[in-house]
Amino acid sequence: MNMQQFFAIFLRGIAMGIADLIPGVSGGTIAFITGIYQRLLAAITVFSQPAWWQALLRLQWRRVWQLTDVYFLLALFGGILSAVLLFSKLLHYLLSMHAHLLLGFFFGLVLASIVAVSRRVHRIRAVHILLAAIATLLTLYTVSVDTLQPQNISKLALFAGGMVAICAMILPGISGSYILLILGLYPAVITAVHERDIVTLLVVAAGCGIGLLLFSRVLGALLKRFYTATMMVLVGIMIGASPKLWPWKEAGEGVKIILQKNVMPAEFAAAPDIALVSLLTVSGFLSVLALEWISVRRKSANAQ
């Protein structure tokens, strides 16, 4: 991997990190659209393979290096971590003070993601449409439940929340941060990021690591054996999650505003800024299509 390729993966990581900070947007969607999803799954799945652990336990460092997509993972997760550290406060502020504008942009992004992912699914049968419909209904139900309000968040709850959230995070669809919000853990996690609470972050990271190792292998196997069915389920998840990104909400506190009931612009408590929100929605939509176009062009150039 040369420096140009490393930087390109790093930028994708930044985009994924920003998406994962927003409750409702999945970094997995960004990975899929930008053409690195399969490589990401393959790179993560390596860590659950016996050969990798055997080489590690035998201190066969050269073999470990050969089995691991080191530069790809360094670039991608370096970008994700950079986004979390650099943009968490900004996105927290925007969700608190200008949520309808930010949600407008991401609403367009998710709508375009549904189109982009759907275009990569072929030979669709009735059973695939049924699976997508079931996934849509289940997701609609999931995002409609009331958020939990744990009084004292234990380290075990944070660990388990990390395991569940990471599964959603690598799926093109509902985001891990949204799962944390539903579980009532998002404020604690985002506060830990702001305050650099290393202990809390390590507990969540450990849960994410275990969940990632377990889930990535399952997802990789599903995509290999049942690609169309799996992709249609993911499309259903995105369709079901998209209403939560409707820009205009009832009044809410901070990031929890995303859980509030959708309202029409005329019922919005503040100025609805319909023109600006519409512009941002179109911008988000076109941004995804531009990313997809660039990815397709790059693949075509590499194939030649």
C-alpha cells in the first residue's frame, strides 16, 4: 500500500467515524458505498481464525503480519479514531443546537445509501422482498421503543452495550450509536469521549472488540452464501431506520432529540428553515452518489 492508498483509506475511516457518531447513521454504510466493505470484513475476520491465534501464541510475528491486513486496518481505524476525537464535540453541539439542519444532511445520505445498496443487488425474488419487508418492520419497531434510563450505568452494561452496538455499527443500516441511545448508554459514552475517561472507553472498546470478532465472521459467511438475501435485509434495515432521521422533531434534550416524535415543518418549535434543510438533504444525497461514482471509477481503473 503506497501513501496515496493509505491516505484514501484514512479518509474513508474519517467518514465512517463521523457517521458512527451520529445516532441513526451507520459507518458500515459508508464502508459499503466506498467499496471497502468486503475488505473490512475480511480484515476483521482474520482475528477469529485459529491460524492467526496459533501464530500469535507461538510468537511467529512474521506469520501474524502476513495474515493481517495491517496497513489497511491502521489507516481505517486511525481515521475512525481521529474523527471521534476531532468531531465528537462539534457533532454533539450541532445535534443539540441545530439538529434539524444536521439531520437533514444525514437524511439525504441515508436515502441515497438505500438507492446505492439496492443497485448492487441482483436476481431479486419474492422471498428476498419478503425478507426486506420483515427487516423494515422489525427496525421500525426497534427505533420506536422508548429509550432506557438506567440510574447507575455499570461497567458490565457498558461492555454489553459495546458488543451490541458494534454489530450494528458494521452493518450498512442502523448505527451503533443509535443502539447505545436506545439502551440509554449514549450520553455516558459520549461524555467519556469528551472527558477522556480512559477506563470507561476501554470497557466499551473491549465489548466492541469481542462483538466484532464474533459478529464479523457470521456476517461474512452470510454474505458469501446468501448475498442477495443478506443485502435485502440490510436494505430493509436502512428503510426502517430512515424515519428517525426526519429533520423536524418535537423539542428534546441534547442528542436525545433524535428519539422525539417527527413533526411537520409548520409544527416545528423553532424556524423550520425548509429551504436550507432541503438543500442539505440534496447535498447529502449527492454526496453518497459522488462517493459511489468515485469508488466505481477507481475499481474500473484498477481492473485495467
